[in-house]
Amino acid sequence: MEKTWWKEAVVYQIYPRSFMDGNGDGIGDLKGITSKLDYLKELGVDVIWLSPVYRSPNDDNGYDISDYCAIMEEFGTMGDFDEMLSGIHKRGMKLVMDLVVNHTSDEHAWFQESRKSRDNPYRDYYIWRKGTNGGPPNNWGSFFSGSAWQYDAPTEMYYLHLFSKKQPDLNWDNPKVRTEVFSMMDWWLRKGIDGFRMDVISLISKKPGLPDGIAPSGAFYADCGCANGPNVHAYLQEMNRKVLSRYDMMTVGECAGVTVEEAKRYASLDGRELNMVFQFEHVGLDDDIHGKWTDRRTDLKALKQTLSRWQTELSGKAWNSLYFGNHDQPRSLSRFGTDHKDYRTACAKMLATCLHMMQGTPYVYQGEELGMTNCPFKSIEDVRDIESLNAYRELTEAGTFSKEEMMRFIRLRGRDNARTPMQWDKTKNAGFTQGKPWIMVNPNYTEINAAAQIKDPDSVFSYYKKLIALRKQMKIIVYGEYELLEADHDTLYVYTRSLNGEKLLVICNFSAQETPYTIPQEFCGGRVLVGNYGREERVQGEILLKPYEALAVLG
Ligand code: ISL
Ligand code: CA
């Protein structure tokens, strides 16, 4: 397999609003990020993926962009950006920017023009339709509740918004839109950034004729069925020809609704489209009839089956991205493991081992390297996320859930769990801000924080450092073939990696129970490469795994 820097890299995601506040207004910003670059260098990550920092009215925390070539006032200036970028490059790291081009903000100049008249030159930059029977053009629902259509009085037509009504969808079938997007991408690449994470890029090509979808029973709205639409690959190939192929850069497509088969096209190793995609299957296993609003837990067998399918199917054909958490997901520790005080350190290390030893490019979401947990939001007043706020209103008004139930689900699955301020130290507001934070700080910051962990060799942070360093030393961790063992075990996740006759065994105990496991013959007497308990250097025969123990053993 061809060796490339983005396959060997570890990516760290920064959610700028919550990372570090440089000026005391309670909101994270670019100067704050620049002040923490040494921390990221210490961790050893190669690439920073920055969630959007462009000008935005913040209906969806920057995923609603009103000017792609300007910086959000709250985050600083273009000068601050340039300083941050050169600070990143000086330290030998790279910067990947979020590219949000399925939609813009309704305050973007293109949309302001588009809504003025039916014959405005920008009209076809967006997706406008007449209503049917006094209602919206079709039955598509928005990912953020309600209809995906908004009536606009000036021209008496509806515009499509798959997300909030302040996020109108761009019309990618219009070549002018593609040209604008490509030249904007070029502008940033010429500035020296190193790649793009492409927001919901799987949704850009809508079904011709925008047909009604099939609403699940009892539901009013249907999924738009726009994932992997008819022209998405053609548009990405065009983007690749015109922009991507001209730079040494990294691309990752956020692909809601992507299947393994589709991913082989998006992230094909022949380099015609993108380098890799974020798939969603493993973060949907705990969904229920009302989507994420449930207290269902992920079944380990299903998780193993899903991740293994992605590992083996893409092997040699496309490239995986590896993640357990991001700014849209609850904290990985609380979700896939436990944040119980007695186990959380061991468990955070176990999850990290499980993920970082797989084939693909691992992503660390800010705070994950400290074992940050979900947040005990008391009431809806503590919640800021538009998705949670809309769902709370809609589902409690419809009587689907009580307010208490909804709050419980938000505490388990809401996106704000990942958006509470980064926990730097045990001083006021976790050292995130001198002012009043825009969202509450998780009260466990006095115990879980970076300052307490950086110098502690047994901390979650130090363990991540070790995993990241190992990946740089050992090609088998990056390129080795994956094979699942013990597929039917309820609480152990065991797999091997192999490359050029070398073999690596990874054993993860996903439970608090001590669990026996017999080391396979070919690994008997094998050297423990890394583990989260002080285990002897060599293992053989039957071993008793401790709660949430993880081990990687060389054959
Ligand atoms: O988090 C979700 C709701 O369950 C996902 O549907 C999410 O909205 C989807 O993964 C797309 O996410 C991306 O685009 C959204 C933005 O709100 C997310 O933060 C972003 O990651 C719209 O731009
Ligand atoms: Ca600030």
C-alpha cells in the first residue's frame, strides 16, 4: 500500500468555541488556540482539524457561514488566524479546516440576493420550490426538527434547509456554485492550510425531482434520502481535478449515510475523490425509533461487527478514519465505556487502545485525551445546542417524552456533552476563561484536567502520548491487516494486525468484570507493547484481564 503522511498522522479536533478563551469574554478564540499549541505538540499529534472559524451568526455554532473568507468576530481577526497557522507550521504540525458547503448561512450575501426575486442572478444558488396544497413542496424533515422547507414571503416560495432554517442548502447542480466553492477552497489553500474536513459532503447532490420520502410510522416527516446522491461522486471528482490534486493536502469527508460500498468510492486509494470519510454506522448503533433520544447503550458485539466490517472491507481499497467522539457526539468515555470514578482512567485508556491500534487515521477529540466525560446538565437552561433545544421542544410538546425524560436523554446523547469547556486546570472555570463561559463547565474539572495529567506518567494524557508515539515507530500499527478474534464474546474486543510476517494482538476488556482470556498460541510469550495496567512484560496461557484492561502484544 502506498505510504502517505495522512495515513500515518494522528488528527486532533479543536472545537474553537470551547477550547481556550484568550480575551476573557467567555468564548474560546484563535489567540487561545495559539497559546495552547505547545500542549498539542507535547501530545504528539500531527494535524489539527479546526471546526469552523468563519464569519457566522452562530445559529449552529459556526456551521452556518455568512462569509467564507472572513473570521468570526468572536474568534478574532485574520491576523490572529495567520499567527495561529504559522505557530502550527513552526511546530511541524498541519492545519485542516472545516469546509461547510452543503449550505451557507441565510445571512450570506448569496442568499440575501437569492431571496430578493425569482430572477435574481443568485436565485439558482439555492433550492427554491413552490408549495403544494398550501404546505411545503415535499415531506422532507430537517435534521434539526420540523420541515426541511421554509416559506419565504418576498417571492412566495420555499427554500430547502436540511439543517436549521438559517442554513439554506446550496444548489450543487448549478455549475456557478461549484466554481465559487472551488475558488474559495483555492483561496484558503494558497494561504497555506493543509486540508479540509468536508461537512455533510455526502448530502450535496439532491435526488432529481426532490421526491417525497417514506416517513417512519407515526412520524410526520421523512428522511430526504439525499445521502450519496446521483452526482456526488462526479462533483467530488471535479473538485479533485480542479483543486485537491494541485496540493499536497489531506481531505476527509463527513459522510452521513455512507455505506462501505459508497466509501470505497469516496475514499478510494486511487485518489480520485477524497482521502477518507467519517462513517456513521458505529455511532448509530445505540439509536432507537426517536433517533438519538433514548437511553439505549451500544451493544459490544454489534460495535465489533460494524467496525470490523469497515476495517476488512476498506483494506487495500480505501482508507478509514477512526473516531469514537467529536463535537456532534456525546463523550466517548461515557458512551462506550464508563465515567464511573473507579474505572474512568483505565477505561479511557482502553478505548484509546482499541481505536488507535486499528487500521486508519485516528482522530482525538479535544478533552478525550484527558478522559473528559458527559456533563450533568441540570435543566434545559444549561443547554445551548440547536439540535437538542429543537428536539426538546418538539418531543415534549408532542407528548412523546416528558421534560425529565428528554433531559435525561440530552445528558446521555446531546451534542453539548462534547462542547463544555476544555478542562485545563483546577482554577476557576477550569482555566478556560477569566469571564463567564458561554456554556457550563463540567463540575468534574477539579479532578479531570490537563495540568494534573501532563506530568503524571500514569495519566490518560501520558497514555495517549505513548499510543501516538508508537504509531510513529511501527508501520504495522498504520498499515497492518486487521482480523477480528472472539467475535461472539460479549465483553472482550480482541483483534490482530499483521504486516510482513509481523503480528500484533490487541485485547480490550469492555467491562468492569475480571475476565479470563487465553492468549493464542502464536502470541505466547509475546512482548507487551502497551497496556493500561502494570502487567508483566511477557504474556502466555490464560490471563485474567482486569476491569477495562487493554493490552497490545507483539507476536
Ligand atoms: O449530530 C447530528 C444529529 O444527530 C448529525 O446529524 C449531524 O448533524 C450530522 O452529522 C452533520 O453534522 C455536521 O453538519 C451539521 C452541524 O450541525 C454539525 O456540527 C456538523 O458536524 C450542519 O452543518
Ligand atoms: Ca474569547
